[in-house]
Amino acid sequence: MIAVIQRASEASVKIEGKIKAEIGTGLLILLGIEEADGQEDIAWLSKKIVNLRIFPDENGVMNKSLLDIGGEILLISQFTLHASTKKGNRPSYIKAAKPDIAIPLYEKMISALETELGKPIGTGEFGADMKIALVNDGPVTILMDSQNKV
């Protein structure tokens, strides 16, 4: 499971011109799911995300977590994170999980993040054509891959 985590002062997702979800201060997370991912990846990644100390403390040092600041999450599924560009100029998405595997894992990730955060999160819609707006605060962008835990 790959997550691109972006610290946001605001973010939103539109589907067919209508806002599906929006957040204030928090994290916009783009999530790529592959066939090999499972519950262990979800548990590790969700816990790590809400506890990442990437928000400024009173001295301006990145020392506070999403939990510390009461921040929000906007989670967007994005299979293109698993693009392989090794051959030619057209990316291959062979590693990305098919919908029958990816959708249940995406839904479990939503549930795990809500449990870890202690409140509902905003989401996109799996497989939809989405327009994402982000004010990246910092900018701070972190890439996490559950296959590289150690």
C-alpha cells in the first residue's frame, strides 16, 4: 500500500462538479492499493499516519501529530501510484489491485483511519473521475509504502 501524505491547510474533492468532501487543517492522503496488500498493511499505515509528527508546535518545529491538533483527513484512492514506467512511455498498472480486491481494502482503510482518528474522515469515490483541490501547507509531502516498514 502506497500513501502520498500531504499536509493541508485545506483540501477538497469534487465529483461531477459537486463537492463530495472537504477538510480544513489536516492531511490529504492519496492511497494506492496493490494485490499483495492486506489488513496488516492497513493497521500499520493508519496508525503511522495519524501519529506522524508533521504539524508545527508553538516553536514552529514539526512536532505535533494529527491527533494532537485535532486535524482532519481526506482520503482519495489512486491506483496510478502503482504505475510502472520502466518500459516505453505508457505506464503499466499491473501491480494495482483490481476493484474486487481494492474496494474492500479501501473501505477497511477508511474505517481504520476513522477509528485511529476518533472521528469520520472525508473520502473520494473509488473509480470516479475526481477533481482534487489542495493548499499544501509547508509544503509538506511524505511518501509511505507499507512494503518498506523496516
